[in-house]
Amino acid sequence: MAFNITAVKTSSDGAWQGDNPLNFAFPLLIIQTALIVAVSRSLAVLFKPLRQPKVIAEIVGGILLGPSALGRNTAYMHRVFPTWSMPILESVASIGLLFFLFLVGLELDLSSIRRSGKRAFGIAVAGITLPFLAGVGVAFVIRNTLYTAADRPGYAEFLVFMGVALSITAFPVLARILAELKLLTTRIGETAMAAAAFNDVAAWILLALAVALAGNGEGGGEKKSPLVSLWVLLSGVGFVVFMLVVIRPGMRWVAKRGSPENDVVQESYVCLTLAGVMVSGFVTDLIGIHSIFGAFVFGLTIPKDGEFGQRLIERIEDFVSGLLLPLYFATSGLKTDVAKIRGAESLGMLGLVVVTACAGKIVGTFAVAVMVKVPAREALTLGFLMNTKGLVELIVLNIGKEKKVLNDETFAILVLMALFTTFITTPTVMAIYKPARGTHRKLKDLSSNEDSTKEELRILACLHGPANVSSLISLVESIRTTKILRLKLFVMHLMELTERTSSIITVQRARKNGLPSVHRYRRGENHSSVVGGFQAYRQLGRVAVRPITAVSSLHTMHEDICHMAETKRVTMIILPFHKRWNVDHDRGDGNITENVGHGWRLVNQRVLRNAPCSVAVLVDRGLGSLEAQSSSHDESNVVKRVCVIFFGGPDDREALELSRRMAEHPAVKITVVRFLVRETVRSNAVTLRPALSKGKEKYYTCLTTNVDPEKEKELDEGALEDFKNKWKEVVEYDEKEPPNIIQEILSIGQGKDFDLILVGRARLPLAEVAALAERRQAEHPELGPVGDVLASSINHIIPSVLVVQQHNKGHVEEIEVSKIAKESSQSINGDANV
């Protein structure tokens, strides 16, 4: 029975008046949208450990919501996705699709095709020609096998649709996979992107041809003249020429006028551009080509080299990609019924399509890549990368189903093919292509420099955002002495890689050869608020600042940090702690104002384990803030009161050496507090043994090396003696032998005498530190026992804390340890009795 869509009301009068909201268009649309977004986001979380692009989760989510899974329950389908609601859902989804294709066009730089040369062009031609021809061959088999004589589509349109479906490469999905694998700006990544860009343009041309050919057979009505298809194609060509010749210069003028002033893009130009997307979509729909083609071409007209396009993407991408686009995948899933693929014949067709799609794309790309002298491993990687399918594939399939070229069974087969080819891309590329990252070498640490005053000090300072700028400037300025020593500061802005278009564009701008690139400040150039904050500091003199942006997924972010430290030969890496405190200096109260997340804590842990130089973790409690500066009469942004807590061991000696450099600054006052062990503690030493359960969240770590206690004590005494002899006039030195070490440390941390406390990570199981570790549950074990006490959220610590780790000589491994007994001997191998 036909349903009159005009009889559907927009909103209900409410349940109190007897209306069921699910019988009305807008309340039902809200429920459908919430359900679709919840399912797709949940699946994205599940697929994230497999490093799959979000499109996989969205396609699978759509299939699960459709007749393949939940849709088998007819009551669910009739209530949640009734037939009358589908035109409304598809219309809203089409708006999201329209703007997403605009973003794809905005992301696609046509100049990259010209710059890529003949190599990428040849790979692209082979990558689309061979699978297209193979698709045409498969089309003959499918048309005669899965279609009855009554519903067989015309040869021309069916062959073109099948050829496009098997030969297309999903440019947006490929860009995200390459960025995830840190290959986007490498030679292989640039070749793949250029080839995919050409492939995308060719696919849209073929799709326009397929739509034009299918237009006169839709609905089984009267066949139109073949000249209609020709007129559609000619009109489409005229539209593209008009957009590139007339509209493109106009949009260049709009982008120039709409450039951000004071980080604000003029709203009128944004609205004008968004309206242009809608008008372009309407024009191509009027011509007889799908409206998304117009939005895609309009995106190509936006300049790629300015800030306007970037800000435009940031304005709309979350709403489009996060909310509207999943609706399109859901509507595709509601049309996909995997149960239609039954019997040996259908399964055979599924296998044939998958094998043909993979073999055609991979073999074609591999053969031509080898011919143009690409190494075999890179050529094979290119083949798998070019085999990526995704959203564009679904668009082709949906248009084919809408034009009644593809029946339900063929549609389901091609959807599963797209899922499979995209799913295998990331793990396969990771397995066959592992670019060399260079050799690891031991860098100098602070303590190893015999005459530091004659050397350039290089520091890599990492930031999460603008909140870290003032504290890092204050810390670095305190290290920068007034003597001959030159300081070179590499400022690395750490940004998590997302599937946003803006994130991909940032990767393309910030990375070179697959690695973060160092930029120089240029006059008149706009910088981000993070990097720009160091521009004024740079002008103070003797400090060369080099901004770096690292865009990476969190589980590989440490690779970028360590590689940059190694290539730039830095002496120390400074990391921000994953928590920040904002301290009220009047009340002495500290509250957590920001927690950037557990993922960033894991980044710090990986850097501490793999760094080629010394590392310092800054626990910021308002260092360099206005409150801290107002407590001093000096207006300079310097840490003025520093306390060094010294127990012993290489980490503490490195912290002492850092304080020595600070002592050279005339505005910095250093206090060294040395803790001595009581005989009662030494006689009741704690035995440490490797922890039975692995988990960096529970246990402190110790170095797995044989340690000579007498030699370590001699090194400690020598370092302290040299320090006191050189700086006894300006540095306060105090020795403590307290009955309760924790209480003594807390008294230092809870007082208002210092702005910054320097401690070592204390990875050698000395008696003093072992006694400290014994008495408390680890909250932040990566900071060591002393740093953990001072970083605890419950101890009301006022000063900021800098936890220093000296580089492991000889790449000594660390183990997690736990207390088991009390003895009186000392050994570090196997068990550690301290």
C-alpha cells in the first residue's frame, strides 16, 4: 500500500496528548541520528586498536543496523526505520554527503598531479585501466548469472558501473591511512596520493558517464534518445570548464578578502562559499549528473595555499563528518542485505569480485611501478595502497542501485568487496613496508660535557597547547645563562592525528619525508598561538628558536620526538606532564584544571624508555604564570627559587647538573637539600624483585644493570663537592637525615619557599629511595618515587616539579619491581636488596 509522504507531520503534540513521537518525522529523525552516531562511534573505538580508518566502522555500523542484522526484526525496522522515513533520512544524509565531497575537493590539490611527473601518472593510468577492464569482464559474468532476463540492465551502463566500482581508489581514506602510517609525506606516500588524485578525477568522469548512460533506463520507463547522454556529458564538461575558468579566480579573490584577521574569518565569505556548494550541487543535478559532482568540483576551485580553506574546513568538518556523514553510511547499510548472498553461485561471484578487484589494482600498479624503476617492495606497497576503497565506492554503488543498474545481490557483493579491500590495506602495508628510521646513537647528557660553557646547549621542548607556553619559557629562560653559552631551542607542538580533513592538511604542511620538519620564523608569516608565543622570546637574543609541529597518532608520537632529538643532537627533551595545576598562591590551594588524557601519559612513558638523551618531565603548577610573577618584585619571567632534592644516583646527578646551569643565572637562587639514610633504614633494607604482573600503572622501575654502590657513592660525593666548591657563595646547601622521608619531602613541597623543585627519577634502588617507595602506593610511577610524591593530586604541593632522567648508557633496559622482604645485603641483578 502506497504511503503519502505529505501526510506525515513534522513534530508531535507530545506523549501526554496521546502522540507517539516515533510516528512523526522530526522526533524519529533525532532517534535515528542518535542511534546511528552511537553505533558508528562505538565501532570506531573497537576498530581503533586494529588501526582501521573510521570509514570501516561506519560501513559495518550501517550494515548492522540494516536488514543484514538488526533489520531481521521486522518490528524494529517498522518502528525505527519505517519506509516512509527513508526519503527524509536520505535527504539529510545527502546534505552531509554534499558538503563532505566539497571537503574532498578542498583537500585535493590538482597541482600535485602536475608536480608528480610521469611516474605517478603512469601508475595511476595502470591502476585504473587494468581493474576497469577486469571489471568489464566480471560484469558480463554477473549480468548473466545474478540477473533474470526481465531485470537485466543495459550493457553500456552496467559495464561502466562495474568498471568504476572495481577501479576506484578512495582518495580521502587513502590520505588518512598514509597519515596514520607516517607515509603521507614520503616519496611512496606522495606518489600514491598523486596517483589517487588522478584516479579520483578519472573516476568522477567515468561516474558522470555512467550516470548519463543510466539516466535513460531508470525506472523501466520509455527509452530516451542516446543523444540525451551526449548532451548530459557535454553539459558536464561545460560546467567543469566554467568552474575552473570563471569561478576559480573569483574564489581566489574571496579567499584573499576573507583571510583571517586576528584569527577570525569574515562570516559573510564563509556563508557565500557554503551557498556556492549548494548552488553547484543543484546545477549538476539539473544537468543530469549527481549533485555531489558539483560540490566536488566547487571544492577544487578553493585556493589550497592560504588560511581561508583551512579555516573553512575547521568550521564545518566536525558537523559534516561526525554527524551527517554517518547517516549516509547507515542508509547504505539499510539497503545492504548480506543474506541475499546465498548458495555456491553467489559466494563464487563474491570471491570472483574480490579477487578481480585486488588482483587488477595490485598487479597493474605493481607492474608499472617496477617498470618506472620503483623498488619491488615499494611497488607492492603502492599496489595495496591504491586498492583502498571507501566512501567514494559506496557513492558509486548507491547511485547504481538508485538507477536500478545494481540489484540487491550485486549491491551486497560490491559493498563487502569494498570492506575487505580497505580492511586489509593497513595491516598489509605495515607488514611489507617498514621505512628505515636511521641508526640510534648515544647523545651527550648534561653531566658528560666537560666544559659546558663552550658548547651550544640544544633543548627539545614539547607542548600540548598554549597552556604550556609560559611555563616552558620561564624554565628555559632560567637555564639560559648570561655567559657565552648559546641556547638552541626546538619547540615541538604535539598534535594528535585525527581523521579530520584539517588534520591531514596539517600533516602535509608540517612533515617532510615522513618526519616532522623544522621551520624558521619569517617576517610577516602567521604562526599558531603555540609557536607564536615563542617568537617574542626568540628576540631576547642568544636563543635560537626553531618551531616544529608533530602530527601523529598517540601510540607512535614518541617516535617523532625521539627521532627529532636524535637528528638535532639535543642534550635534553622537556615533556609536559599530562596534568596541570592552577595554584592559588594566597590560599596555597592547588586544583587540577587540565588533564589532556591517559594517551599523552603513555607518550611520556614511551619517550622515557626510548629517548637518546636526557629527559625532563615538567609538572606545572603555575610556573611562569601571572600569580607566580607577582610574588616577586623582579618583572623578568624567570624561575627564581629552585630547590634540588638529592638522594644519589645518575638521575639525581643530572638534576644537580641542570641546577648548576641555573645557578649561573643571576636572578635564580638555588637550594640543594641532600637526604642521608639513617642506619635503621640501612639495616632494614628492602628487597626488590621483578614484578610478577606487568603494568606500568602499578610499579616503579629500576635499571637492570650491576651497580657498584661504592662507585656510585664516590660519584655522588664528587658531584656534590665540585658543585659546592664552585657555587658555595650563591647556593644554599643543606643535609637532612629525617626519621620520615615522605613527611620531610612533603614539608618542602607544601611550603611557599620555592617556585620549582628539581628531582631525579631515581631508577637505581638506593636504600633511601627504596624506603620511600615502600611506604606508598604508586600513583605516577613513571616519575619515580620522589617525583610521584610531589606530583600527587592529594598532597597539596605548591611549587612546580621537574623530574629529570639521565640517558641510559648502553641502552640498559628497565624492569618493574616490587617489595618482597627485608634483608641486609645489596645486589641489583635478579633481586635488588637495598
